[in-house]
Amino acid sequence: MGTEAKKDFDIYEVFSQKNVTSSFVHQFSLLAPNKEVALTMARENFLRREPCFNLWVVKRDDIYGLSPEERPFLERLDNKSYRETKGYGDLQARWRQHKERYEEQQQKAKSGS
Amino acid sequence: MQTRMEHSELTENEKMEAFLARIDRGEKIEADDWMPADYRNQLIKLISMHGISEIMGALPEKEWVPKAPTLRRKLAIMAKVQDEMGHGQLLLRVAEDLMAPLGKTREDLMQDLFTGRLKFHNVFHMEAPTWADAGVIGWLVDGAAIITQTMSLDTSYAPYARALHRICAEEKFHAQHGESIVLELAEGTEAQRQMLQESITRWWPSLLMFFGPPENGTITSNQSANMRYKIRSQTNEELRQAFLTKYVPRIFHLGFTLPDETIHFDEASGQWIYQQPDWEAFKLIVKGQGPRSAHRLSLRETSYEDTKWVRDAIMSFGRQAG
């Protein structure tokens, strides 16, 4: 038992897609000696019940990401309402005003004639 | 995963303060975040014990796969055994990432199990001699596990929380699987009812022990450290009380009895009053001196040895195909 090679297994991250229009979602990770075994194990470990349309495994070492120190900078400043629909919340009310004014004018014109 | 190098100039004390402040704010900790050695060690201990218990828990149930009474029951119990092994895989992965900075691997955990350094849950040291035990394990042992794991969903360690989300969803199926077996027997013949009664009686002390000794007991516990770190949010006794509230009435509704005539709910204190199990026996059981400890460990060891050729074959093929 002690002779078993230890470091030959890689960590794979597993991603799956529920159906053709859904995005790939990270499921979990697993240990495997190669990508083929990783793909087989991904089905066994994570998709015994969930519907699945497609499946990816990615070696964790091949993923490049942010360090814990960098992650807090992802937080968005709160003055970017111009990027979001909530920054344009007045539009509906203004369209309604224009519509009502127009309809009033129409009404007046009708009763005037 | 690769990231840029860390350029932290904080002292250890400042890091510890920042860490505890994060915990207090209810933030979650990731595997690559700085954490105190004590937090890491508590997590490794808890999660490796949980992971190995899932695997050891498959063994008493596995005994019932060839003997299940119908094909549907056989398929269902096989599915449950497979789930338990899957839960073990998830949890061992979480433990491995925690152990990586210490240079320890999954093989080390297995060796720790075989040498007795790594404990597994008291319930999996016990006998499961009848089909009713298969039902009671699903209904009450998994029921107890659901109570502990639902509490832990809120744990401060994010990878453990993510693993538990997957596990809890499947545990609900396990509990239903157990309830289905139990109800079938409870609605069955006198002999079937008697078999179920004997199983409930047999498992009762183990079920009380499942949550661990109460805080005022003589066994030292890591509960307070784990609560400070928000690894867990409830004490052993709080979990045991929740278990009693959920299951004691159901056992009575089926017309069965418990081997404890004193058990009752005390309205004034809002607590169940019950006879304590033998906590000295509990100590011996988790040390590996339970009725089936040696047998189950040898099953695990044999299975590990017998499948070595599969791992070897995968490894030699793996390097070519990888």
C-alpha cells in the first residue's frame, strides 16, 4: 500500500450543462489520473440524478484566477446605475405622461369640433 | 489553480484579527484564503471524519444488497450505497485541499483509518443483523445526519458548504428510502413489526450517541472552537433535542416503544428529558472497540487492497492517455 504513487493524480474541475440553452455550471472537483477517467467519474460522482446535456472536465492547474487578495477588488462601485436598467427607472412614467397629454389633446380637439 | 503571488505584509496577529472579523461578518472562507492553523486543523478533523464515515456507512448497508426482499428494494439500496460513496468522494476532496499545504493526501487519510488514528461515526461500528436495520439506518441514522448536515449548510468554510448542499439533497432521498422500508414493516405482520421493534431498541443508544456527548460531559470536545469559527452553529445537545422532537412522536405513532421509560417532553423547560446512553461505551466504540469495528475496517482494507490493481492499471494507462 505504501508503495502507491501519490502525486500522479490530478485535480479536475467539473462543469455541466443542464440543457441546450442553459450555461455551463461548476459542479465540484475530483481526482483522476487522466481526463478520460475524470469525465467518467464526473458522471458517476455528480450526475446520478440531475439532468445533463453536456459535460466538461478541466485540469485545475490549467485554470488561472484571482488570488484571495485580489478578489475584494471585484466588488462593483455603486455609482454605475447608467449601466443598469434601474438607472433608467423614470422612462415608463415619462412615456405615460406623453401618452396622457396626447390623449387629452385629442379629446379636446374632438369636443371642440 | 494558478494566481499571482501574494504580497501580504501583515503580521500573523493582524491576519488572525482580519480572519475573525470576516467570520464575524458572516463571510465564507475559501481553500486558498489565509486561515489560522487551528481552523484548518478543526476542518480537516471534522471533514475527513465525515468523509470516511460516509464510506464506512456504506458497509453495513452493502451487506443488505444481496438480501433485499424485492428487485426494487435491491436497486434502491444499491443507489443509496453508491450515493454514500459519492458523498465520501466529495468530502475527501474538500479535506484534501485543506491538507495540501501540510503535504498530506487521500492515501494518508486511508492509512490513518487503518491504523485507527482517524475515527468514524459511532453508528457504523454497530451490527445490522436484520432487514429492519436497513430501514432504521435510512430512517433514523440518515435522519440524524440530515439534522447535523442541515445545521452545517451555514458553515463558514465555503467548500464544505457547497459539498453539503449536494449531500443534503441526496440524504432526503435516503431518509425516504428508509421510511418506505420502515412503514412497510410497520404495516406488516406481527413478525415484521417485532423485527422492527427489535431494531429500534437495538439502535436507540447509538442514535442518542450520534450527536456526541453533551457539553457538560466528561469528554473534551472541540465544540466551542468550532462555534467560534462558525464551522457549526448548534451544540451536540441542541441537535439531539431537534432529533428527538422530530422522531420520538413518529416512533410512538407507529405503536413502537423506546428502551427508555423515562423519556418525555418537558413543557416547562422545552426540552426532552431522557436517559443518557453509556458515554464510556461511546468512547470505546469510536476508538474502534465496537461490535463490528474490526470487521468493517478489515472489509475496507480488503477492498482497498483488492482494487489496487485497478488503480495501478489506471495509473499506467493514465500517463499514456493523459
